[in-house]
Amino acid sequence: MPLIPEEPQIHESAQGPRATAASGRTAPTPRPVPGPRPVAPPRPGRPGPLRPTPPVQRTPHDVAVAKPGLPGPAAPSVSAPAPASRTPQIQLIPASATGALDAAEEAVDLLLESGRAPGEVLVITTGEQHPWAAHELSFGEAAYWAQHDAGDDVFYADASAVSRAASRPVVVVAVNGGSATAAAEALPLAHARAGALLIVCGDPQQINSVLGAGV
């Protein structure tokens, strides 16, 4: 009986030959080339700090170079104008020679009530001296003028001593008699001593003739 050669058995798990490279090795799978990863957008619902944008570097062409120019004439210096001398306000209180001193006392009271410090007021009399001045002079002129120099209270002076008195913001003049020459000399000096306000108590015609009409 003739022998029949056995047919080769083919298993189902057997696969065909793999594709090999020319060298006979299996070709590797290509890997991606590493590169910059894109910035992932922030997740919704979790706001986070945004990354700062890198500063833009300017090229030398973007920077303006200051070119030296020709020297021009220097600007003339403008000096501040000198402050103009302040003219004190003049207030006239009509009064007779016998009532001028009382009117001056009332004016001083109103000044102190309005907030004026006593050391800012100087009272001048053209006739009889104020009782305070007569009392203080009884202790000597040195003690009298020492109170003037202290400047912490209302000071009363005679018209003959106005040139020795210092300037104060308010000067009150009581034209309570005396010669016309005394009043004519005292009023201009009192006006020069007043820094802000000059109050004159007396006859309006006599005062206007010395200080000028329309006072």
C-alpha cells in the first residue's frame, strides 16, 4: 500500500511573516519631535492668575536718540513783583470832643468781642489822656513803655507819643479835644501805624480836612 505523505498542518494562530527592514530588523514606530507645548487655557470655573506677558524688547531703531542742538539764548529770569503796600481801611465814627473817648472805648469793646486780640489794638487820644495811660505813667515811663513793648494788651497813648508807638493791626483815634495842630499831626501818624483798620472818633469835618474827603 503506497504511503501518502502527510500534509503540513497549519495552525490558526500562525501569522504570516512580518515586514522587516532591509537590514532584517523590525522598523521602529516614529516618535514625535519634542517642541514647545501650547499654553493650556484656564479651566472654566477656576480663575487663576494670568501669566505675565513677556516684555517686548525694543531694538535700537525704536529708541529715540536725543541729538545735541545748538545752544539758544537763555530764558530771562522773571522776578516776582514786590507786594504792594496794604492801605488800611478807615472807619469814621461821628462824635463830639466830649464823647469821642467813650466812642473809642465802645469801638475797642466791639473789636475784642469780634475776636481781635488785645495786643492788636492801639488807642490814641488827642486831648486829655486816657485814664489807663495816666495811671500807668504815674509809675514811670519805663514801666509804661515796657507794657507797650510786651504787646499783650490794649495800649493807650497820647498824640504826642504816637511817633514812638509801634504799628498794630488796628489803631483807634479819639479826637477828644486838644489843638488842631495835635489832631492834624496825630491822624497821619495813626494812619501809618494801622496795619489793617483805622477807626477815628470825632468831628467828621475836622477829620476829613486832615485825612481827605470821602473817608
